[in-house]
Amino acid sequence: MSEDEGVSVLVLGAGGMLGAEVCRLAVAYGARRVVGVTRRPGRPSEDPWVQGVEWHVEDARDAAAWRGLLDDDAPVVHAAIDASSGDPGGSYLEVALAAIEVSRGGDRRVVLTSAHDAWPLSGSALLGATRQAERAAREGGVDFVAPRFGLLHGDERPLEEAAARALRLTGQDDP
């Protein structure tokens, strides 16, 4: 693909397990522009694909901090969960509401990565927050999808498959 072809995508939580994999696949698929927003400085890997991502250290909960990084048509993939915060459900919901706010009234799609069941370390709080975010997007008239993944690590739950699905759900052609 030439630089003028392909898609752009902004990934919130790009330094985490799922977000980094979404970025890696977007680069591998030839995305025109991949913007990764992470709260931690540094790169999630030393692999060559990280050079294809524009990395920004920002607070994903603060839409004003990253709104200007978006291309007009770029979908937003929300893969940010702060498990160390003591309130992973609350942190997930804050980022989701920021993504919804930025997308309200436009044609931008939001991918709200979600879980189909309560996660062992975060209990039902995270699950409840994902469902609350989905309701907020629906009520706000935002074009969104919410893939509901199981646990994303281990041999039986391949991370690449989940990330590829999240990227396909951006609604862009041939991501």
C-alpha cells in the first residue's frame, strides 16, 4: 500500500498486551498510520514493528490529550485497562467514555474491547464497566462494536486472534 492508501487507527492502551498486539497487526497489515496512546513511557517491545507506530504518552482518560492525534476517519480501539489502579472497572469506563465523547456526532467507529465473563483478577467490576460503556455508546448514537473476548493469554486463547478481530471491527476496508 502507498502512504495515501490504507487505514489509520488510534489505539488507546497501546502499551498493554492487547493494545500492543493491535498495533503490531495494524503495522503488519499496512495501515497508513498507527497511533499508539500509552500511559507508560518506552515501547512494549524491541521488535521492528514498533517503529511503524507513532507513540504518545498520554492519559487515555483525557480525550483532550489525544483528540488532536486522530485523523478525520480514524477509528479508535479502546484496549486500556489499568489493573494496577485498584479499580480496573473504573479506569476502563473512564477511557471508554472519553473515546465515546470524541466519536459522538461523527462517523468514527469505536471498538470497545470487552470481556464475555468476569476476569479472575478484576471480578465483576470490570465486566459491569464494559457493559455500562456499551450502553453509553448506544445511547450516545456512536458507531461502536464491542468484541467480548475471554482470557487472552495461554495456548488456548491466542492473543493474535483477538487483536486481529478488534482491528477488523474498526470497519475499515482490508485492515
